[in-house]
Amino acid sequence: MATHSNVGDPWVKIIGFLGQISDEKITICEAASFEREKSRCSAEERVDGLTIHLLEQATETRVTLAWLDPSRCAYGNQEWRVTRAPRSGVCAISGRKIRRGEDVYRPVPMRPQALNADAMIHKDELAKCV
């Protein structure tokens, strides 16, 4: 499933171009809009204008994503892994509720901590983008 609603976004154009010249399939999942006011991405809310690009599925439990949040942060090559949700929250792609203990993708911890470190993507939702 690929959506291209951010046609003017230069990151989308760059990722698309790289996909064309490398003959690799690059999938774009656009998260639905939702208002927020926090500086750090919260696991309890969706992000307005968020676009997520699935760049690579290295293994069944590890993926590389491009996270493009127009108001807070952009990570062009961020590793995510499957883990159990440490708390209840909301899927960054679909807005679907996530219960503590469910299988989710989360960013691999790094220093300094990523602004989207608390974000979660339901494992089933990312599977739809492959």
C-alpha cells in the first residue's frame, strides 16, 4: 500500500528517486492527521502530517524507516524493532489503540534519545505496508 499525498515534500521526492535508480520497492505509509502540542512524540497520540517510509525489512523483527514529522523531527534512516508495548498508546500510522504487552515496532534506543523514542507502530499495521 503506497500513498503519495506529500507530492511537494522534498524528502519524498529524494526517497522516490533513490528507489527508482536502485530498482528497489520503497513503500510510503502516511499516518492520519491529529493535533498535538508536545515537543516529543508521544505514544498516546498521532502526529499531524507524519509520513513514514519503509526503507528496508532487514529481518522479521527489524526494519529501517524514514520518519518525517514536519513539525518536530526527521530521521532518514532509523532502525525499529519488534518489542512488547511497555504501556498503552496509539499506533503512529493508524491511530489504533495499542495495549500494554502487544507486539509493536519501536525505535532502537540511541543517544541522544530520538524525539520519537516513545512512538509505537502496531506490528500488524506495518505489515500492511510491505
